[in-house]
Amino acid sequence: IKFVCYDGEEMGLLGSTAHAKELADDEVKVDGMITNDIVGNTMGMDGKRRSTYLRCFSYSPRGNDSTGRSLARSASRSARQNVKDLEVMIIYRGDRYGRGGDHRPFHAEGFPSIRFTEPREDYSRQHRNVTERDGKPYGDLPEFMDFAYLGKVCSVNVALLAELASAPAAPGRVSVSGSRTAYDVTVSWSPVKAAQD
């Protein structure tokens, strides 16, 4: 398990792009990449507090099947089984509209990756110097954090990491065969020793 803080996210995902490329070039096996980006505030711009769910984004080039979507499903299941009063809501998009995060370069390199984000972002807390305008505070400050919610988000991360760390490797050499005029399909894969024990 590696904990990484990336530089240059707002300048074009520079740090995560370099890291993902390095891992791919070195043929490192990555079971999953989890980015936590904007996960500590539960008060939306509409003045309503939402603290019962965490959004989970993942890329899928076609349909809803990808390694990232499988990782998102694992996150949702881990939360249900291990974290009280916090649901992981799978959002079937790579990210928010017009936005991006450090999980994208990992997806581009073929690694399973997801992004956790709070329910309703308050854009006055993001990408702003700490200031006040028209009597309203701007900037990312501790008084706007919901630390109890953030603790649950951390618990989701730990539950998912524990699941990934204890799971056997994914099967290799997966193949699918069948007839275009029949309903049955045959799926074959090479055995995974740890899954047989």
C-alpha cells in the first residue's frame, strides 16, 4: 500500500500522470488506485447538509464494465459491510462534468482507479485563496470541515484497502467463446493459486 500526495493536479494532473506512467513502464502490478479529492465538507451551496453518502467515480470506455467499475463496486460493498451510516454511491461517469482527477491517468495506463468525492461540493471552498467577498468567506478552511464525515470516508478507504490486500490475484488469460446464434457462453481463465486455498 502506497500513500501518495500528487503535485500539479490543477496544472494538468502532472504528478499522477508521471507516477502512473512510471508504474506502467516498470510493469508494476497495481490492484487499484483510490483518490480522495474533495471529501471533507457536507454542506452544499444550497445550505443543505448531506452526510450519508460518498460519491465514487470511475471510468469505463464502453458500458458499465471496466476494472475501475469493479473497484467502485468493491468500495460500495466494503462500505455496506464495514462502515456504519455511510453509503458509497457509484456514479456511472469518469468524473464530474468538465472536471478531472488523479485517477484518470491511472485509468489511461490500464489500472483500476476510482475517485471519492463528497456529496455536494461547495465551489467557494475550492481553488480559492482565503478571502472574504461580499461578507462571504472563500477558501478551504478547517471550520468548513465535517470531521465526523471525514472519519467515515477514511473508514471506507481502510475497508477497501483491507479487501484488496486480502484478495487473491485476478485470474489471468481470460477468454470468452460462444456462438452468435446461441445463448450460452463459455468463460475460461487460468487458475489462481491463492483463490484455490
